[in-house]
Amino acid sequence: MNIELLVKMANEISLFFASGSAPTQAARDVATHMKRFWEPRMRRQIVTYYEKGQGEGLNDLAREAVALLAAEARLSNSA
Amino acid sequence: MFAIDYRDCGTPAPRDAGAPVTIDIDGKSVTVPEGTSVMRAASLAGIQVPKLCATDTLKAFGSCRLCLVEIEGRKGYPASCTTLVAPGMKIRTQSEKLAALRRGVLDLYLSDQPPAWAESPAKGHNELETVAKAVGLARTTYGPGRRRPAPVDDSNPYFVFDPQYCIVCSRCVRACDEVQGTFALTVQGRGYDSKIAASEGQPFLESECVSCGACVEACPTAALIEKSVIRLGEPQRAVITTCAYCGVGCSFEAETRGSGAATEVVRMVPNRDGDANHGHACVKGRFAYGYATHPDRQLKPLLRASIRDEWREASWEEAIAYAAGEIRRIQGKYGRDSVGGITSSRCSNEEAFLVQKLVRAAFGTNNVDTCARVCHSPTGYGLKSTLGESAGTQAFTSVARADVILVIGANPTDGHPVFASQIKRRLREGAKLIVIDPRVIDLVRSPHIAADIHLQLQPGTNVAMLNALAHVVVTEGLTKDDYVAERCEAPAYQRWKAFVAEERNSPETMAAITGVPAGLVRRAARLYATGGNGAIYYGLGVTEHSQGSTAVMGLANLAMATGNLGREGVGVNPLRGQNNVQGSCDMGSFPHEFTGYRHVSDSAVRTLFERDWGVQLPAEPGLRIPNMFEASLDGSFRALYVQGEDIVQSDPNTHHVTSALAAMECVIVQDLFLNETARFAHVFLPGSSFLEKDGTFTNAERRISRVRKVMPPRAGYEDWQVTMLLSEALGYPMRYTHPSEIMDEIARLTPTFAGVSYEKLDRLGSIQWPCNDAAPDGTPTMHVHQFVRGKGRFYVTEYVPTSERVNSRFPLILTTGRILSQYNVGAQTRRTDNVLWHAEDLLEIHPHDAEVRGIAEGDWVGMTSRAGETVLRARISDRIAPGVVYTTFHFPQTQANVVTTENSDWATNCPEYKVTAVQVVRVSQADAWRERTALERSLHETHARARDPAHA
């Protein structure tokens, strides 16, 4: 899929949770939202994008959230 | 005239039923609530008092002098319609004196009728005739008198007005005033010269009449009568069903002649016992049903291997086998998740349920979505997050208890006209009105209605406005803290309070963003918070934004903070666009949820479905509609089954949608017509209209109502049967013999529907879910003692401006909406005489913006955005502010969605239809301009790709 669009979507989700969630919780909330509403190939693609280039274009919170998804994916692959 | 099988009680039931009162009528003892008229009490006792000016949808008028009765101990002969019952009353409705008085009055009425009045087109369906028989007067005893010249007005496509039959009883005028609230009719002149006039004596079509038909139904003679009755004759039977247009979900009696395939609908009469509409209708529901028999209906399946080929007719067997074969071939080649389906908000609950079951169980993927994605998906997310349930909180009747009505991002008089009439009635009774909308909608000012406050904000600034309103509520101490303390999560409330109290959210600061003076915002906030019961009604002007879900949460925040949830007269109420938006969402049409809004990752829920359906189900969410398009363009999504939805015309950025569809290997369209999406289809399966099937629709107030088959499906199958055929061909047979069995399965698997059955629907008329052991007859008002989620949750709603900005190239903001006579993409209404009111989409542009562009009324204008360009005619209007333009999206020729962008709601991907930066120019030749700008765009994109190969 168009990675620019996925980055834009992740950033917009982050903008909501950045103000609405406690700072320690915000990244988890963004990642949870993506897990609950994004189809796996969308998540895989943004995780791959992040792992290849540190997620250029992602805002800080979105990057943190995608990092959580990436870590989960690694964990589940190694399990 | 009201429905053929309806017994009219003459006056309405008292709204606030008082203590029981027992009276004696003609020796019969009758007990009725205090406030009931003698006429109604008699009718309820089975005694019909002759009447002409009375009908039970209108207040008693007391003018025809036919309903006189005798009351023991009282002088004279009071009118039974205007006399209320009193304990111990003894009433006689028949006596020699009464008979003589009635004959005398009726003789005068008949003396003014044409000689052959009893042979009028309303023969057999004419109250005057019924009363004449009851009184025993077949013809007038007066000689022929002076006849008035009385031209027939047949300008309206659906009814005629023939003044020679008119008895000037004012029922039509009062229906227009009291029921519809348009005030288009009047009695012109005095005495013998009195006559009914539309507006100032104009033909009906050119007048302010909105063609709701209330006057036609109220008329006791042949003066106002449906053309279909004249053409087809008296109806022979009636079937109660539910309208397939907007989310009001009006109940109708479909009156027909003939049987089997020869069944003809003579007219649609709104059901006076209908729980949503109470006997009222609009021009679409009452009159615009002709599309069902339009010659454009495609009644044979069609096939083609490539979208470049011509269609060829096929048998059902061949078409179904081909479609199933392609689904399996594509899955074999590209993987299980390379296919998906779209359920329709126009189809029934049972049909939506079956399509999502087909996709999940037979396709084996969660790639199912619904057209509600592009309208009210933010409602589901926003209300579920804050209150715990993805639905509106009230019954429509709740508005009668509202003291302050807040309408935001909705245009009820056009989009939800029957409910708008209920709103207007309450406003005439004194309720206050706040309108938040970029456009001066009719509710802002129309006869006998004026908004107390209109916050005419810039498109795209709803969240800023809601935060400003909340700021006033919090900083001026207008919150209901006791209510919140008892019902809501305290930490989230405190966080929200601190947030909205920040100066940056004040009306004064936000004025620079919303364009609305702070004083007006402060007044509106105070009125909503302190004016008594505050009821919020909203539409797509809230949801179809990049912050649609945030705005819905903002509305819920406001309602919770002011204690405006959990009882009659208050609430947060989405006005759903299509007939079954609520239902299609309830039925598990979203890719992440089963029925009843339960996430697919919930293993307990998944196990429940797996056991019932006998298959293993995926635990990951599927693709949403816009994601399907993206996946198609990257090659990982290759087949789509679309039931009853024209995604090419209704989804944003048409070029993007058509590119995605053209890239697919198999598109299966099931519809009434070869719509725009069918241009990209390989299989076309004929659909069935609402008149041709059984099922249920769920309206905006969570009301489940029966759809009953009026005639056999013209193409041979009801839509749910077609889905079954496809499932069977895919090796997953479904065994339903009637939609009631599908509903039984829904009830078995869905806690909020546990108590729903066709038997109960037939018994109760309709049911508002949740319906279960705790609420066996349904739930009119939600969140009464506590919120569904337990404690209500406030969310911080930071305003984030849309990325769609005006600049020198696109200096205007386009926002879109609907018009009364047309419906969505117009597939139905464009195929009716409703085109007489609205034959094309127009671009409303402010006089200032028009002047600087040299645009005059009716000029062709070209409109360009970042996404595309289109041409339409201009309407100069100060309904919208300078800098804003507005259009509808009912006609494929206009293709309004060619210009809308792919921006979408952050949470749900609901498209941002309501904000598109555009430029508008006058064009002399529409086609030439369209071709030239398309070519320029193509060249521009080619150059852009050449400069930046990454975008190739």
C-alpha cells in the first residue's frame, strides 16, 4: 500500500492520543488502535518501513507506537 | 384520504394521558384518558360520529358542524371534536334532532359540489360520500347554483388539486401547518369566495409546497388526490412495510391492486400507527417509489471476462458459478485475503448479516465493510468510546420533551424531513434552537421557525467549536458535577475539564479559527447547559471530517458534562443517512467487529460464531473500504463483492476508486441498476427493491421494523437468496427458508438482539434494541441508570486542523450535502418525477465570490481541486459565507466526488467529504473545459512523475 498514506494515518492517530492519553500510555494507545483497526498487511508494511529507515515522516509518538508493533512482531516471530 | 383499512378517531390522543374517565355514549360505557375528545371516545367505543373537518392527525377544529352530539345536562348541540370527556358524561350521538341538523349542514356542502360529485376519482375512497350515506342524503335538495370557475391544478407530478370538489374544511391547510410545518397552504378570500391556495395562489409545483402529501391524505373529498389513484383505481389491499430511503425509517402501508407478478402499488400511505413517523411522510417515501418498476432495472444476470468487453446475459446458475469460480481462483493465486465484500445500508439487516457471514465464513477473511464507512463510522467509534454503545441514545419522540435543540452538521428538513417536522412542532411549542452549520439551512429561518442562535462556522472547525462551547460550560461553572461524579470516570473528567478550560480553547481564541463571534458561542453554551433538557442531533457534517470521531466524542463530552443523557428530551442522536445504516453497522459489517460491535480478536465471541457457523474464523481485522482500494492498487486485493452500493459515485476521489476497481480481476455488483460501479464489474447480479422482499431495517433511533414483501422479486430472487446461492457455490451452503430464520440466528448470536423475533416485531410493530431479558420490549432511551460502558468516559478533543487547506490555487472551501427531493447518489430518485424539483446538482456560491469571478446565476462553472475537476451550474446564494461553496452529489453527470480528496477521519477512515479546497471559474463550454483541464492534469502528473520517480 501507499506508505505515505500509512504514515499520514499513523501520525493522525498519534495526534489524538498525544493529547488524550497519559504520556506513559499514549504510544501503547496508538499501537492498540492500529492493532484493533488496521489489517495485518498495513501493520506489516509500516513496521517494515520503520525497520528499514527508522520511520522517516512519522512523528515521535507514531514512531514510538510503530516501534512497539515491531517489537511485538519480533516477539511473535521468535515464539 | 387516509389508508383504506384505517379507522380514523377524529382527534388525536391526548399527549399527556390523564386519569381515566368513564362516560356513557349511546348506552355504552367507555373509559378513556382525561383530555380525550368525545368524538375520539365514541370512535374507540366503535361509534363513528359523522365528521368532515376532523381527522386524528390534526387538532380539533370544530368548523364542519356535522359532529354535533347531545350531552345530558348541557344546552345545545356541542361539537364532539372540541368537547372533552368529563366524568359521568352521558352522550347521545343519534337523535331525530341531530339527524335533521346534520342533514341540513350536509345539504349545504353538497349544494356546492358538482352534480356528479359521487362519481369523482375518489369514488369508494371519499369521506364526503361516507358521511352522506351515514346521514342519509344522496344528493342536495337545493337547485343548481352559481358555479365558480375552478381550474384544476395538476402541476404537481404526484397529485392534483381540483377545487370543484373542495369543501374548504381546512384539513389540507392544517396538515401543512401542524403535521408538516411548512405553512405553504392557506384559505384565500372570504365567505363563498374562500378557496385553498398554495403560497400566494401559485401552482403547487411552483409554490413553497414540499410535496409531502399530508394535505392529500387529509383531504376528505376528491379535491386533493393522488394521480396514481386516478390512473390505477381504488387500492384493494394494504401491506405494512418500511421506507427504504433515509434513516427515519417511516412505516408505510403499501396499497396495491392485482396479485403476484401483476401487483401494482397504487400508493404509499404513511402508517398512522408507525412508531417512527406517526402517519407522516415526505416526497420521497410517499411518492418516489416508481424506480422499482423503472425500465432501467436490470433483471437478468450479466457476465464479461474483461471490463473492456460488452456485457452478455447469463443464467443465474452460470453467473453464480462464474463468480464463485473467480473468487476461488483469485484466492488460490493471491491468497485468502485477496478478496472481500461490501454490505449495503440500503439492504435489510438479514442481507447485511448474510454478506458479512459469507465473507467471514465462506471467503474466510474479515475483509468486509459497509457503505456506513463513508458516513457514520465515526459515530460508532465516538459513541462507543465515550458512552459504550455505537448508537443514538433516544427515540424520535424524545424531541417532544426537549427544551433546547442543538442541530449540528445536519440539515433535517432536507435529509430527514419527517423527523424535521417533529423538531419544528416542538420549536413552535417554544423549545429553543441552536444551529451549528456553515450554511444557512432551512431550520435557521423558515415559516414560524427561527434559530435562536446560528453559529455559522468555517467548514472543518467543528472540534474547535465544540471545545469553545465546552470551555464556556466549564469555566462558567455550568457543569452538572453531581451527575458526572455519579456516572463518569473521575480522572478522565478532570483531565478533560483542565484541557477545555485552557485559554486556547476559549471562544475568543477559537473565533479566529471558527469565524464565529465569541459572544454568540458563549450564549449558545449557556443556553444548551442551562435551558432545560438539551438534545443534540447531528449528521454527516460532523462525521465526514478528518476529526469526525473527535467531534462525536466532543458532543458526548458536552452532553455528559451538562447531564443531558439518560432520560427523555435529551441525548446525542446521529441522524443516519440511509435507511439501514444503523442496522448494517449492528450486523457485523465492519471488518473488525461481529454483530453487536464485538471485536474479532475476542476469542470468546469468535468461538461463539465458530461453533454456530462450523468454521474457523480469522482473529485479525480486515480491510476497510479505502484500504481495499489501496490494496488493489498494490496488487494484493483482487476481487470484490458489492451488494447495493455505488462506490464509484459515492466514495471520494473518484479517479482513485476507479483505478482501484479497474485493477481488480473480479468485481461482482449486485444492484437494481447498472450503476457507475458496474462499469468496472465482471459479474452483475440483479437486486430486489424493498417492495420485493421480506426483512427488517433499523433506523436512526435503533428501531427495528419489518420490511414486508409487496410483490414478487422481479428478477426472481430476493437479495438474501442471491447471497445464499453464491455461498452454496463456494461450498458453504446456507439453509434459510425465510429471513425470519436469519433474524433468529442474529438473536442467538447477539446479546442486544436476544429478544428480537419476527413474531415479536409483528406483535409490537417495532422494537428498539437492546431487546433482551432485561428489556423484553426494547429500549427507547439508553443509558438511563448508567452508561452502557459502566462509567462514561470523557476524552480530550484537541483541535487538529485538516491538512486540506485553501491557498492561492484553491482559494475556496467546498462542502457538500443533500436536497429534499433527491437521495444520495440518486439511483432511485433520479428515476422518478422528483427530478422536476432538482434535475441537476448546482454549485451554491456567495454573491461576492461570484462577482469577482464574473459568475452569474445559471452559468456553467468549472470546479477544480487537488483530486479532480467537474463542471456544474452556479446558483448565487448567501446561504453560505464568502469563501465557501456548496453542492449536492445526486447526479453522476456532476461527479461531485471527482473533486473530493482521500483525507479521512483519523480513527475510522471515514472520508472528509465536507472540506475540499477548490477553485471555481466561469466556463463557456462545459465539455471543452472538462477535457482541457483533464488533459492539463494528466500532463501535470506526468511531469511530476518524471521529476520524482518515487511517485511513479
